[in-house]
Amino acid sequence: MNNILIVDDQQGIRLLLEEVFKREGLATYLAASGIEALEIVQKVKLDVIL
């Protein structure tokens, strides 16, 4: 399964993109800031970051 990290400061955008990518079978991770994104990057092997 492909892992995707969605980074955006607007919660609505994150949730919308999460729904779209989950429907396509991707594992999604969400971050509201660069700091949150860096924490996830250190823990999870990601294939794509938006």
C-alpha cells in the first residue's frame, strides 16, 4: 500500500484530500504544519508528500 502525507494548514482541505485518497486505497497521514509533517516523516516510510 502506498503512504501519502497531506500537509495543509486548512483542516477542510486535509480532510477532503484524505477522503479522496483513501477511496483510492492509499494510507493517508495528515499534518497541519511543517513541524507535524517532520514528526511523521521520521516515523513512517512515505511514498508521496503533498
